[in-house]
Amino acid sequence: MTGTAVVVGAGVGGLAAAIGLRRAGWRVTVLERRAGIERYGTAFALHPAAQDALDRLGVGEAVRRRAVPYRSAQIRTPGGRVLARLPLDRVEKKAGKPELLLSRPYLIDALLAGLEAFGDVPVKAGEAVTDTTELRAAHDLVVGADGIRSVVRGDFGTASGPRNIGSVAWIGIADFESGLHGETWGRGRFFGLTPVEPGRTNWYAAVPEGTTADDLPGLFEGWHDPVPRILTGTDPAGWLRYEMRHLHPALPSFVHGDRTALIGDAAHAMTPNLGQGACTAVLDAEALARAVARHGVTGVPQALRDYDRERRRTAQRTAFASRTLHRFVSTERTALRDGLARLLPG
Ligand SMILES: Cc1cc2nc3c(=O)[nH]c(=O)nc-3n(C[C@H](O)[C@H](O)[C@H](O)COP(=O)(O)OP(=O)(O)OC[C@H]3O[C@@H](n4cnc5c(N)ncnc54)[C@H](O)[C@@H]3O)c2cc1C
């Protein structure tokens, strides 16, 4: 016997969970507060483990069609001197596949197409959930995939909430290919460049809170090419301001009662420094669906426990590491930081 599930939120985590649950034979409904599925956003990293999870959800091939491999990246000083190399080759050797980069719209499209292929999973836009009581009464499983400001998390009775870290990121995609990729570390700010698709470059500038788009060219003036070229040569109207926040304190459990689970940012929103936001959301979604498939509708409480055991510590460790890396990179004490970076293997 299978059950009914409602997924709150149609972001990466929610769409992936809906696919997994539907593949397990469940009847699934997705509720999304926005008027439509938002297809904006820049690039996501997809680590090999997340690619494997997407394969298990049946959308790995579609994702790989639009993704590009990420094989070479360096840490640089603003003057362009290389401090360290990211060990992407080791990741690839160990996993037998490279890390990938993909634009958010393509990942959302691939997940939506995977869901639409079933033909019977309603994704109801313009449905902002404010209270889960009715959802819990009407469904065997409620999945909170509603992001960092999760309403579903309100049921958990914890003090966890979004915490600012004093930085904001301006992000965008430039219409030319950068010859170099990785991060450039300055004093209290850093700039990242990654591939995203042929002919384009994904970039992000992490700067102190309060920095406006107008301030950016001045803050990165004199940095190596193509940093100033991006900030003076691309239209600021296409840039996105991205809040760098994390969930604090960490949740004691990702599950509540006998039918509610949190996934993705709702469970463990993290700073983007390790490029793990989308990966962890996909891993959570697939792990939850797998546990539910294993235990069936009568075993939902056990499935929730299994899911929490499989994902909570790992995801929270990743969130902690990401935040720690952010502090390290955005320090004002650059000599110590750069010296340590030179010691990095790789
Ligand atoms: C439009 C958008 C653009 C983004 N762009 C980037 C980017 O460029 N780079 C980057 O690193 N990260 C970006 N992110 C964040 C990134 O997608 C997430 O950090 C990560 O993928 C985890 O996804 P998630 O599904 O857990 O949460 P989210 O992606 O935040 O998705 C949560 C979803 O739940 C919906 N929702 C929230 N509250 C309710 C409610 N009460 N009722 C119903 N629905 C609700 C939201 O509208 C959203 O669609 C973006 C997120 C969004 C929503």
C-alpha cells in the first residue's frame, strides 16, 4: 500500500523529493507559494554524490546534457598570483566522474520535466502554506522543502532561524568565457569564476553587507582579468543580490512527529562557499524518498528516523564547514590566510 505526500516548496529539493516519492508509487502534490516556478539564478555545483542521487531519481542524464565539467580551478591573489589549486582532479579520480556545473534554470527544468513525465503530480503555484495542520490531517507525509524561512519548520518548535553572516554576494553570468576559474581572495572580500556553459562564465562577488551594485567596480578595481571586465562590462540589471545566511542553531532533528520531514535549506541552509546548497537538497530528497519506499505507508515513522540518521549529521557538518570556510576566506588578516592556503595539498 502506498500513501499520499504533500511537498511544500517547488525549489530543487521539493521537485527532487516529489520525483522520488512518485517513483516509489506515492500520490504526490507540490505546493509552491510563488505565482510560477522561478527559473532565475546562476550556477550550481553538482558533486559526484549528488549526480548519483539524480541518477537514482531518473534525471541524471537530462542534467548531464546541459552541465559542464569543472576540472581546473585555482585560488589567486588580487594580483593574479596562484596560491593553491582546488583538487578537482582528485575528486574526479576518486568518483570516476568530474564535478559538474549547471545553471539553476536547467536544473529546475530537468527536475520539472522528470516530474511532468508522470503526468499525475500537480505542482500548484500560488499556494503559500501558512499552517500545516490541514496538510498533516490529509496526507501520510508532509515534506517541508520551503527554504530558509520554512513555515513547516515552525511545527518543530525550535528557535532555529536564518542568521546573517555579515556578507552579501552579488552573482551573475557573463557572456564570455573566462580563461581562468576558481576564487580570488582579497581583504574582506573575494571573487569567484566558474564555467557554466560554453561561451559564458558564472561569477560571484562576496562582499561586506551593505555593499551595493554601484560599489562593486571600485571594490575590485585593479584585480586581475577578467574581474574588472565583468564588473564594468556586464549590465548590473542582470546581477542578483544573494543573501549569505545559514540556519542557526542547527536543528536537533530533521523530522517531527509521525509524518513531517524537512529537506534542503529548510533543514540546514548554509553559506554557498562549498557549493553544496543544491547538492545537499538533492541528497536529502533522494534519501527521504528511498527510506519511504523501503518502509511503505505504515512505516513512515521508521522511514523518518532512517532519513534523519542518514542525512542530518552529514548535512550539518557540511553547513559548518561552509561557514568556517567563509570566515577563513573573508578575513582581513590576509597574510596568515594566504600563507595557510599555500600549504593546501593539491
Ligand atoms: C528563485 C531562486 C533562485 C535562486 N538562485 C540561486 C543562485 O543563483 N545561486 C545559488 O547558489 N542559490 C540560489 N538559490 C538557492 C538554492 O536554490 C538553494 O539554496 C538550494 O538549491 C536548496 O534548495 P531548496 O529547494 O531547499 O530551497 P529553495 O531553493 O529556497 O526553494 C524553496 C521553495 O519553497 C517555496 N516556498 C517558501 N515558502 C513557502 C510556503 N510557505 N509555501 C509554499 N512554498 C514555499 C519557495 O518559493 C521556493 O520555491 C535560489 C533559490 C530560489 C528560490
